[in-house]
Amino acid sequence: MTDLLNRISNTDCTKLCHRVVDGLCGREPPCRADYSATWSLQEWLQLQDFLTALFRIAVGSNVSDEEVLTKLSDVNSSHTEAVLSVLRARQEEIRRALLNRTNNISSATLQDFDWQLKLALSSDKISSLNTPLLSLSLDVRENGALRTVAVEMSREELSTLISSLEAANKVVLQLK
């Protein structure tokens, strides 16, 4: 996992770590397009998740530099130093972001939801097409503004959404 960092220069590693911290602090995260030639989508997501978790755990649990170095054992020394320097430089900023996020967890951003079950019918195959669809409307508060997000899902898409929400719930419970 961490050997993925070795594919970029030390300067790019520092920039990437700063952008990951920016994303953690609610600002613009790193852009996948900037690194598409270096990592596949799956590698990119794994690396971004790893770095975000590393910064969260290191600051949230007050982990020592030695423990961080252990987690970065596959990374060459210049990249390890780059990650540590970003961690040290932005530790207070990360701590504030984690505290703000923890304080905001109790006031959920999802304000309301409504769902309806529909039966999709096709004009030329009305008698043979019986596909149940879920119409889900979510009222989401984003940056103080309330907006409605409407989604229509098939049974398979609903199952995927439920699995994703269950996984997210497990992560939230681990962070508490």
C-alpha cells in the first residue's frame, strides 16, 4: 500500500500530503486527474484513504513519530520525512478539523427523507417489463443551505447503497 507513494517525487509527495490534509480540513482535496498517469483509480482511492486515516489516527490518537514510521515502513526515507513534516506542520489544523467534525456528528446534515416505490413501465413492452424502482428524496444541509437530492434506484442499486451506508456507519462508530 504505502509503496504507492514511492512512485512520485519527494516534492510531489509533500504536495499530495498537504492536499490530503486540505481535504481532511474541509477544503479542496487532491484531484485524481493530477495523478491519473501514476496510479489506477483503485490505487488512488486506497492511497488517499490510507493517508487520510494516517493523519486522523496520528493526530486524533496522539501517535508518536515512531508509530507513524512503522506504518510507513515500505516508503523510502525521503517520502517518510515528507509525510512526517506535513503531519508536524499541520497537526493543530488537523486537530481542529477533527474536533469540529466530532462536534458536528451529533447534528446530522441529513435533514429529512422521503421514499416511494414505483413500477417502471415501458411503452412498447408494458406487459413484460415489471422493474421496481425506489425514488429517494434526501433533504441535505450543505454549508448552511438546504437542498433536495432526488435519486431513483433499482433493487441492485439500493442494495449497493445500503451496503455503503452500513460500511460508513462502521467507520463512524470506529472514530467515536
